[in-house]
Amino acid sequence: MASNAGKLPTDYSEGSIRVLKGLEPVKQRPGMYTRTDNPLHVIQEVLDNSADEALAGHGRKIKVTLHADASVSVEDDGRGIPFGMHPEEKAPVIELVFTRLHAGGKFDKGKGGAYSFSGGLHGVGVSVTNALAKRLEATSCRDGMVARLVFSGGDVIEKLSLRPAAEGDRKSGTTVRVWPDAKYFETPVLPLAELTHLLRSKAVLMPGVSVTLLNEKTRDTQTWLYKGGLRDYLMQSLSGDPVIPLFDGEGYADAQSDSFAEGEGAQWCVAFTEDGLPVRESYVNLIPTSAGGTHESGLRDGLFTAVKSFIDMHSLLPKGVKLLPEDVFARASYVLSAKVLDPQFQGQIKERLNSRDAVRLVSGFVRPALELWLNQHVEYGRRLAELAIRAAQTRQRAGQKVEKRKGSGVAVLPGKLTDCESRDLAHNEVFLVEGDSAGGSAKMGRDKESQAILPLRGKVLNTWEVERDRLFANTEIHDIAVAIGVDPHGPDDSPDLSGLRYGKVCILSDADVDGSHIQVLLLTLFFRHFPKLIETGHIYVARPPLFRVDAPARGKKPASKAYALDEGELTAILDKLRKEGVREGAWNISRFKGLGEMSAEQLWDTTLNPDTRRLLPVHLGAMDFLQTENLITQLMGKGEAAARRELMELHGDSVEVDI
């Protein structure tokens, strides 16, 4: 009997290629555009538009209503979405905003643009909301008229209707009512606590703007209107008593700034406590960045530099104690609100800011302000210094205890390993680097105190089907295990992690296809033979850039360089240069063939520096251990060619191939 399992499709031709149009890509793969655990993020996209209106100074009220029919409406008193015909697209502007993935008023960031500062950059926000909604009603009031438009699944079902504003209508503003389609989400229920926190934080970040939540089912109404801003908010959120008064301030670039656009800057409030859980919230253009990012790194750098400067000036540091940024930052609670002209976020849900300039931007305002404050309040400065020094002493004692427990029975460390000086597990990291040449640059560019380098020769063995007792026959794997200080183990074992030598084990390979293959081989090794390291959050993947852009001097701005991870970031960098008036083609684009091409300084700036690097934690995500194991078996198993082919046929069109 003939089998069809091994046959390839025979009708592959020009007609086999399908082009997804309009909002089809969102419906096919909603997880690429938004959170799919619940509809909160698609509602937040609508809310962010109203917040951007208030941020631009064109609104004082935002109202969110949870209706009894499971729909949600967001209402503001901003300018109202324009509803005239677009000069190029020959369609109403309000229709384009809700039906085109890359349409919006937030791309024109220069003077005279509709929005100087906004969270929206890609123009996919409310169009994603529309695509994933059973029904969406948009109403816009402006210029004495009321416009209304209704959609279903992203398609117009009631064309634009216009009527003169009646006596009860608002003069201007937008109302969007959304019925999220439950089939796209794990649960259709909105997390009320998260929504409440989000609305409250919007009110905090926009003093004088009232934010209201009405729940029709419970008939509860909550309104937030803050005039005290970040200080009052942080005081209400703290669980421990502050050691010193709260340090708050703000700073924004003016028109004479050589480095930043006018209006870029930050507002902050910081508290230091000895007990209680730290409260840490950060925002960029009112968008909550739950995973932090470069603006938080700037705050950390500014705080550390100012405190260290105070300690040095007053000779407070005891002999033998080395102060590190986490010693100052460990007991810090803060609320940080940054304004960035062209924010670069990680992922469409914008949970982390990646804009490299934000480190200098925030640090440049925080550091001098705190230095001045500490020297004006010397007694408070001494209390803060004592808190940081105690943290450093505790950390160093913990490191010494770990060192003593190692004893003399540990295997000899591999000769290729360039170790770090510190023995502090929380601070140490080892980079598994592809190739000896890249390893050389990494050794010269690293922080010798806390960063170790282990170069790997060639591609690591595929260990998916290798028995544990045969692992050490491979020199590279033997060296990795000895350097890390943990023995191979299974998912149900309880390995001894007391010998672990590094808090972060970072895979560092080229940004090309071969580098991705090495990443997969190393991730396979850790998942199969060191699963507890993944479970306990010790495995990371470093992301070096693929491109470097050298830009000429423009106006007061000196010549600069920028790095891009991929084609998408490269396009964003070039768009920004064009907006800054750089002539087309005046820049120079270099593509890195590998890490070995990068100088030590470049490798530090882009990949090793904790403040500016992209370091992704490895975890199982939505799949459980068994699902992940089955998937990796298909990818890495020697007898799985047919399953691999089927997997590629199913998902091949979702992969960007670097040829």
C-alpha cells in the first residue's frame, strides 16, 4: 500500500503564493500584534490615543465605560479624529485610522506635527483593536459636526455618516466603543485590577486630567484627578517607611540642546526604604513599560553616579568595600515618566524601551539634580550612603560564603575561560561566545569585575539524543558544565545549584543564520541537560546588532553612530535621520558579518554594557515542559525529517529568511 507521508506538494507555482491584505495578518496571527491572554491591550490601544491627545494639551477628561453587553467604550474631549477625505488615499481619514496598519498622526514628529510626543510609533494600534473586534463604533466630534462609522472584524459595515452637532453633543472629542471578539483571546474577561491600575497611573502622569471608570454591571464609578503628581502617588504605594525624604524632580531639553530634541526628558520620584517590597513603575510618553528598558537604566546610572560621587567627596567608603549600582538601586522605589521623541520599543505591546539615547537622556537630568540635593542635605546624604554601603557589605559577605563552600574538590576550570574577579552570584555573568576571534573582542571589551568569557570552537554538538553519561566526551560541553559549576540533570531531578558560579549564563552568537543555529544548539543543551537553569531564570540570549549606521553632523548635532538589530530597526533609524534633515544617502550603512568584526568598544556598547544591551531571558512561555519537549524533538531529533518538513510547510511563511 503506497504512503503519501514523504511526498512533497506538486502544485507549487506562482498561484501558490498568497498575499495577506489589509488587516488579514492581524487576524491570522494576533499574537504578533497584541497580548492574547485577554483583551486589555486592545482596549489600551484606544485609551493610549485619548491619553496622547491629553499629553499634547488637547483634552482634560477621559472616561472608560464597561458596558453590560461586554463592550468597552473610551471617550475623550480631545480634537476628534479628522473625518475629511485623505488627499492621497481618497478615503475618509477616520476610516484609514481604523483599517490600515500603518496609518496615523504620530509619524510626523517634527514641529507642527499633530503629536510631538506619543507612544504610538508604528501606526498599528487601533487598527489591531478593530481587526480583533466583532463590532467597533467610532464617533468623532469636531468643526461643529458629528461623524460616525461602524466596523465588524475590521471591515466597514456602516459607512461614514455626518450630521450637525446638536445641543447635547460635545464640541470636540472621540468616542470608540469596542466589542472584542472572544475567539482571539484565552479569556474575554478584562482583568479589572490591571485596568484600574492603568487608568490611575494615566491620571498620575497627567496632573489636571480626570480619568473615570464606570462599571455598568456594578454601577460603580471611580474618578482619579491628581494635582500632586508622582510624589503623592508613590507615597500612597509604598509599603515601607522612607529612610530619607522622597527625591523628585524633572528635566527637559530646550531648543539649545545639542544632543536631544526640545521637550525630551523625564519626570521622576524616588524613595529609599529598608523594608517592604520596592514599588517600581516606568512610562514612556504615558505608555507603561512593565519590562523597564533604557530609561530605567538611565535612572539607575544617574542615582548610582550621584551617590558614589557624594560618598567619594565625604570619604565614607570603608576600606575593602566596592560599591556597585545594585547596592544603591536595591532598596529604591520609583515612578519614572520619560518623554522621548521617537521611542523604539521591544515588541508591539511596548513593554520595554530600547532607545539607546534614553540612558544618557534620563541620567543627564537625574545625576546633577541628585548631586545638588545630597550636598544641600548632607545628613540625608549620609543616611543614603550608609544604606548603600551596608548593601555592598552584605553582598560581599555572601560572595565570600559561596567561595568557602566550594572547597578544594571542584574540577579545574577550563583554560579557555577568562573568569571575572567578583564571586557575587547575583552580579556575575558568563558569555558563551561563538568563535575565538569574537571571544578576543569580548575579553577586551568586558567588565572584568563581573563578566566572564568562554569562547566556543565551531558549532556545539546536538545533544538532544545524547545520553547524560556520554556528554563529557565532548570537550566544549565539558567546559561549559565545569565553567557554570552545575552538573547535567533531568527535569524531575533536584540538582545541587550551590556550585553555580554565575547568575546569568548568556549565549552570544552572530546575528546571522549560523549564529541562530548555534543559539538553538545551546538552548537544546540547556533544555535537555540543564533544565533547572532555565526554570530558575539563569539562561539568557544576547542580541548583537546586524547593522551600524554612521550619520554625518547635522546642525548643532555632531556626527553620530547607531546600531540596528535587524532590517526593521535599520528602517526606523533611517526614517529618524530623514526627519532630522539628513540628506538621502549621506549616511553610511555597515553590515557586521560576525562578532569578530566588532571592536572591543563596539561590542561593549552594543552587547555587553548592562545599560544599553539587549539581553533576552529564556523561559518556557505559554507552553508546558511536555509541549516544548515534543516541539524540540521535531526540530532536533535525528529521525524526525518528515515531522520537520511538515512543521516548515505549516509555519515557513512566518519566518524572515536572511539569505
